[in-house]
Amino acid sequence: MRKIVGVMGKGNLATAFEIDQAYQLGRLIGENGWVLLTGGRNVGVMDAASRGAKSVGGLTIGILPGKDKTGVAKAVDIAIVTDLGNSRNNINVLSSDIIITCGIGTGTASEIALALKNNRKVILLAPDKLTTNFFTSLAPEQIFIVDNPQDGINLVKQFLENGDI
Amino acid sequence: MRKIVGVMGKGNLATAFEIDQAYQLGRLIGENGWVLLTGGRNVGVMDAASRGAKSVGGLTIGILPGKDKTGVAKAVDIAIVTDLGNSRNNINVLSSDIIITCGIGTGTASEIALALKNNRKVILLAPDKLTTNFFTSLAPEQIFIVDNPQDGINLVKQFLENGDI
Amino acid sequence: MRKIVGVMGKGNLATAFEIDQAYQLGRLIGENGWVLLTGGRNVGVMDAASRGAKSVGGLTIGILPGKDKTGVAKAVDIAIVTDLGNSRNNINVLSSDIIITCGIGTGTASEIALALKNNRKVILLAPDKLTTNFFTSLAPEQIFIVDNPQDGINLVKQFLENGDI
Amino acid sequence: MRKIVGVMGKGNLATAFEIDQAYQLGRLIGENGWVLLTGGRNVGVMDAASRGAKSVGGLTIGILPGKDKTGVAKAVDIAIVTDLGNSRNNINVLSSDIIITCGIGTGTASEIALALKNNRKVILLAPDKLTTNFFTSLAPEQIFIVDNPQDGINLVKQFLENGDI
């Protein structure tokens, strides 16, 4: 079975920095032969990570909230159509062997919280102090902080080598 | 249609203080003739709020995560069986006209985040500083802080009188 | 905990006969003090059963497919907002102690099949021959046929007296 | 975006004939370069179709009902973990560009009905008379009958060439 890395972050409100970081993450995930999973929409972090992974021939999954493929990112290979609205966020985290986040919003916060609730590890990429402190206080052993995409990927490799995920 | 107030908080890990606050909330919700909605399990805040509401003859709904009524709180009148696991958290917040939280954990954090994502107002009862700051930073106009159950209920009344919910 | 009877059938395409039968079912469910559960929309069988139950002061639950209360039947007391689209059909049947159907369409067929899959009993009210034969062939011990609303209600009473539901 | 063909049928109760047919379907789907989607469990039609697709190097998706990968078919490449129980049946059909069924049970019947409700085409492979008649009566323009796996695949090709799916 293929290993799946989920990348999560804001849609329309993502910053240029977050979009760049997401693209780098996607590219590195593709280069490592892992499958990229995102929320599948053609905006923000989801779109950028998918483009990054496709730029190196990676495989990309998008878990869509709507009832059809309207608004899917062009770089998504496999669209899973849920018609679950925000309940699909729980599928995003359950289906990911590990989650990396880029930036924070209400949707991303729900995904981090659901990931922790479901005993998943979450890597926060360049988070603000408040996000770090809040989620670390909830589940200190499941939250990991990295400064740049490469460090995030190195952490995923280490977890895989140790059989932690 | 009946107005529904959701009370959310920890299950097994709820503190004695939180359980007491949840009981008071449930009682006040029942006294005001609103319907109480919780996650429905027979532990922690869900159980206490339901008991509080029943103590004054209120109507209680429990949105259960499992595939049957196993583990439902005794004070739940109407059990909605979802078999959705933690995806049911999104139904908890969508079905509540307003949400009041007692304490914080990963499940409750997911509910607050999903409520904000879905444009619901959330009243945090006696939250710690970190929880207040984190969620206020995400959605300042949707987060309200109160010190005690009666103040929470007064805020709900005010929202209803103003047609805000 | 209150006993819940689910009434399911077509929405916009319901016939006048089915709407009349659904109204009678709702009225009888209300008179017996059971809670009525439907898909909650303001059309067809859902709407008619809810009106029937309210006409005698019964309590009515509507499990809505959308992300808010748009299109809810006026006679629904408690709206459960799921944003699950047709996945909410599984919640309809899991939350009902027993299901009675009025007429058949693709949505109702999915509910009967899901009810059988989840080991629920289903009473088909005045079904056509094909519907009877198809579902009886799938789960002969869970399908019951009645000719009129009163006979359906009598069957529910008998199941309750025998502790079958 | 990759085209996805869903193959659905019984789990533990599948017959040897159905398992053989499912294997052939999976193999042909893989040979055509389409993605195979199933319910993902290591039994019956889901397992056989996945093995067939993998035997020719096809890509296989499994949409699992549980909260982790327990019980996943070995031939599944990408496991989507839903924790939705039977509500995941709606995701199976929404995510498939077209559905082919092998045999009939309550779960498969729910998937056919949900597929029709969501305006999907469904190809019934060697169905019994009752299944054919029942679903044809519900949605005559969406139900197609074939006698063997190759004819089913030919129909999918034709739909794709005509832009029907």
C-alpha cells in the first residue's frame, strides 16, 4: 500500500508565502514517491501542493467537499467526491499517514484538531507562536514544528524509517 | 421550530469543575425552553449537561458517533445515531443555533473550529488564556467569552432578542 | 429515551395518495407518543408525515441533507443539519427504531437497503409488487408489508410489546 | 484527471462466480488504464476486483468504512479511511465515473440506489431478473445490463468515447 502524506492549509485566503511553501512540500512528497493528499480544491495550499507534486510526476489525491468535481484543482489525479461539506476534513486526516500544515485558518485548525483526536502526528510548517502553543498544549507528543519544507520531509522520512507511521 | 443550544466539552477527561458548569448550563437551557444538543455519550460534559436539562424537564438531543445507542447518556431523550465517528462533530455544530463550550480537548477544539468555519457563534465558558487567544485570532467576531453559566445564557438570550441567531 | 419511528418516501415526486398515507402515518405516530423522524424537507412524504404528527401535538425531527435549514418542512420541531447530502440517508435509518415507507423512488430505495444492511426492520406501506419482491428477496425476515397506515402502526405496537425494537 | 470505474458487490457472501467475474472486471479496468475503486475490504467482490487490477499493474483505490486500515484488501494501493460506516457507500458512487455491479446484497442495493439518486449510470453484470426489473423501473435510462465482464468494459469504452461519462 502506498504511503500518503496530507498537506493542509487555507484555500482562498492563503498567502503567497504559504502557497510557495505548499508547492515545495508537494514537490518533495512527489520526489519521495509518496502519494499527496489534499482537500482537492483549485485554490490556495491544496492547489499549490498538488501542482508541486505533479511537477515531478507524483500521484495526487483530492478529497472534495462538494457533490461533483466542480472546482477541483487541475493537478489532482484522483478526485474523491464526498458531498460531506466540512465533515470531509475528518477523511482528510484519517486517510493521511501523516499531516503537514501550511498556515492556519478555521478549516485547517479543525483538521489539526481532528488529526490529534484520531491519534495522527501533525507537522506544523512555520507556524505562528499561538498555533504552536495551542496545539502543543492539547497533544504535546503528536505536534512537531519545522521551519521549512525540507525539514518537514526529513521528519516524515525519519518517522517512516522508525516505523512510527 | 425549536431553538437548539449545543454544549460541548470533554468526555472521560472532563474535570469536576467542568462537569458542574455543564450541569448548570444544561439546567438553564432547559429552564429557558431551548433544546439541548450534545455529543450524547454518558461521560463528561455531554452527560452532565443532559442531566442538568432533564432535571428541569428540558428536551435533550444526543448526536452519537457510533452505529447504535451503546454508551448513550441516560438523560438523552432523542438519540441521533450517526455511525460517523468524529465526522459527527460537524453535525453537532451545524445543528446548534449557538454553541457553548466547557473546557477544551482535541474533540472540543475541532468543534469550535468547525463551528467558526460554518459561521456559527461560539461562547467559551471560563476558557484558559491560550484557547481564548487562539480562537479569537481566527475569528474575532464569532468568539464570545463568559465567566459563568448564567452569563452564557444571558448572552444567548440577547442574541435571540436581537435576531442574531 | 423516546422511541423514534422513521417515515420515508419521495419528495417532489410523491403522489397525492402517498401524501395522504404519510399524513395518516404521522398523525398515528404522534397519537401514540412516538417521535417522528423524516428527511425533513418541505415536500412530499417528509412534509406530509410531519404535518400529520404536528396536527396531534407530536414531536417531529427532520434530518436535513443541506448545510443550513433552507427548505425545512414547517412542521419540523427539531432540525438536524447534516450537510451530508444523500449520506444522511444512513443517519435516517440508524436513528429510527423502525422505518415505514410510503411509495418508492431512488432515495427511498437507498434508505430501505441501508436499513436492511443495518439490521433494521422495514414496514412497506402499500408497496408495488416489484418493491415487495425485491426487498423480500434480500432480507425476508426484516421486511413487513401492510395495506394501510393503521395496520403499520399496529405492527409497530406489536414489535414494541414484544421487545423486538 | 484519471477516469475511475467503481466495482461493487457483496463481501463475505459473494459467490465463486461473482468473485471470478469481479477479478475479470478488475483486470480489464487495469488493462484500460482506468483507476479501480471499490469498498476496499479484503473479502468478496472488493478483494477480487482489486487483485484483478493489480495483476496487470492497475491502480486501485479502496474506500474503507472503518476508522483505520484494518481489513483492507492487500491489492489496494490507496486506502481512503472514512470512519463513516455505510455512509461511505455514497462516496463510493459519487467518486466513480461509472459503476459496475457483480451480484446483489443489501449493501450493493444501497449503492445502486444512491448511484441512481446521484445521476450516475450503473452497469449490472449478469443480474437476476428481479434486480434488473426493480432498478430499471426506478431509473430506466441509467441502468444497463451486460452478460459478461468484457461487454461491461466495452460499454464503459463507448460511454467514454461518446463523452457520456
